Amino acid sequence: MTTNNVKSLSSIADAIPIWSSLTQDQQRKLLGTAREQRFLKGTVVHEGGLECTGLLVVRTGQLRAFITSADGREISLYRLLERDICLFSAACMIRSIRFNISIEAENDTDLWIVPAEIYQEVMKKSVQLANFTNELMAERMSDVMWLMEQILWESMDRRLAEYLLEQSSLQGTTQITTTHEQIARDLGTAREVVTRMLKYFKSEGLIALSRGKIEILDERALDAR
Amino acid sequence: MTTNNVKSLSSIADAIPIWSSLTQDQQRKLLGTAREQRFLKGTVVHEGGLECTGLLVVRTGQLRAFITSADGREISLYRLLERDICLFSAACMIRSIRFNISIEAENDTDLWIVPAEIYQEVMKKSVQLANFTNELMAERMSDVMWLMEQILWESMDRRLAEYLLEQSSLQGTTQITTTHEQIARDLGTAREVVTRMLKYFKSEGLIALSRGKIEILDERALDAR
């Protein structure tokens, strides 16, 4: 996950593939206003809400984007690595963005922060930067759609396999004590879905089922799901 | 939900606020290649997958955008009404879009369909159209984020209350005919969650429960949840 072995970017120009299409004036503006800042592992870089931190360009390190519920639960939306750009920390520059995302540094992270109004100013003039921004947004929306499909109905088999391995590790035994109801609650799905998938795993010889117990028979095959 | 009482758009120009910033040539291209098509209520306009139906501009009527799971379940993402533009039926024009959305007509709907390659061609030249497209995407992404937050952790009690009131209004009676399974499916949650919340509502004197029926006893209190 660390990027220490990769040569770090020397300027935000390296993170914007259409850089050479910008005028010298536009390039100067972006370079001249971007400030460099280091965030230590675990620091909150941007807190959802109306503040406009600016556009984040990852020089080294790793960011996690997440949303938080009213009662403090979180879910991770996506990660940003070296050369990635975070648009939603500058949500103020796109009127139609009506959601709040928080960002934290998962490793020590060096960022360039471009003021939202400067980026917006250039984006309103440069068709290349506007189209690049479009791609950035589509990229993040694709991440979110994927996550939603995962949560809703994607590959329950893998999620269940991971869950069983984790429980086995937590309980320190291959004989997990649990119920289908409990698993369904933990995975945010219906009991019927869990029961069906467990039966399928059983038919594949991955597990054995008995009252209140699930025994892992083939850890390796389960891990490969 | 119908828009029959509103004067319908006379051309796609009316749906694109930055129209006047386009060159005559760009305008001609968009107008000349857009074809008008009527879809009857219930028709599938665009099926997720790699096909590129084109950009849809709603002249009259109503579209529903949804995603489908491998086993055939659906969830509605957002609705498009008169003057709205559907970008994701032309997903091929933005490389980073890696998800599939299906679209159906919820009412009889008149559309203009703009070929994706024509829209893309203009968008690559017009900074205004590129920025407008950015706003369109941010709008839809905001819809999806809202839905995800609803699904993940928004107060299930309020959603269920709203659902019951809506069903009562649709069925024209305070004695709703339904099952816990049906409600769970419609709300995208587990049956247990629904059963538990219904029992809570019952204990609060809001509803009465009997086999296959839910009777609303206190509409006002339900509405206030």
C-alpha cells in the first residue's frame, strides 16, 4: 500500500495528463497557488460539510474517502493513491454536488492543495480541463456505484467467505459458533440469502453445517472465492 | 407525475441552458442528428450493458433509471422528467464510466436521442457544454449518494412510515394488503428489519397487524415520524 518505492511526482503537472494543453498563464496560476502540505497517518484532511478545502493532488501516500452517518458510523467509498486527484474536497466549485465526503490520510501523505476557485476558473476556460474533470468524476461515481452494488447484491459469496474466515480467526477455531440471522445482520442482507449461500458452500465441500455451528472444511478454497 | 399541463419543449435547445454559447455549426450538428422517439409506458428505453443508446433528452413524460442484479432484482436510482437529460445511456462517450444503468419509460414519454459520438464531439470543443455535462453528472451522482445513504443508515422507521402511507393512498384504504416480505423487497432491507419495525409501530398504537394486512390507526402520528 505504500508508495515509497515509486519516484514521487515533482509537480501537479504530473497528475494532470492534459497539462500541456493549458496556456502558460493557466499553468502558472495552478502552480502558483497550489500549496504543499503533509498529513500524518490518521489525520482528517477534509471534513464533509460546506467547507471547500480545495482540490487535492496526492504526491505520496494514501487517502481514504468516506461518508459518516448521523450516529457516527462510516463507510469507505474509495482510496486515492499517488497521482490521484480528489474533486469532492472542492465540491463548492460544482454547483450540483449535494453530498459530503470526508477524507483522511491512511498513510503519511504529501498533498498539493489547489484552491477551488482557481481550478474552477481554469476549468471554465479550458475545454480539456473540463473534460478531464468529467473523467475524474465518472471515475469516482463508478467507484461508488460498484460499492452500492456490492452492498446491495454483488458477490455475496465472496463477502460471506471473507466473513467466515474472519470469524474463524476471531474465535480461534474452524468451528464457528453463529446463526444465519447473525450473519445476515452483520452482512446487511436477508437471512434467506445467507442460508442459500451457506448451502451452496456446503454443496461445494467448503463447509459443514450443524445447529448453531459452521465448520470450515476447506479454508484455502474459501479464501480463493 | 404527468407533465401534460406543461407546455412541452420545442427542441433540445430548451433543455441545454448553455445552448446559445454553442457555435451555429455545433447547434446544427446536435439538432440535425437528434431523432425524436416515443416510448410507451413500461417500455425499456435503454438496457444496461455496453450498448450506447445515445443521450436522452426528455420532451414529455417520465423515465426511471435503475440497476439490476444478476438474479433479477432492481433498485430505482432516480427519475428523469421533462427537460432532464440522461447521460448514462451514452456512457460510451466517457471512458471512466464503469457501471450500467437501465432506463424505462414510467409514463408515455417523448424523447430526443442525440448520438453519443455527436454529443462527445461537441463536448470536446465547447468548454460550456463540457462544464454543463459536469453538472449533469454531479446531479446524478448526488442522487445516487443520497440513495446509498438512505439504504445504508437512514432512519428505517421514517422510510417504513412513508411507505405505509403511500401504499394506503395507492390502495385507497387504511387497510393495506401486503406482506412483510413484499415491504422488505420494496425497501431493500431484510424481512426481519421490517417485522421488527412493524411490531414497534404496533406497540406505539400506529398500526394494527393481521395476516396479510396492515391497518393504519394513526395516520397523523405515522406522518410525523
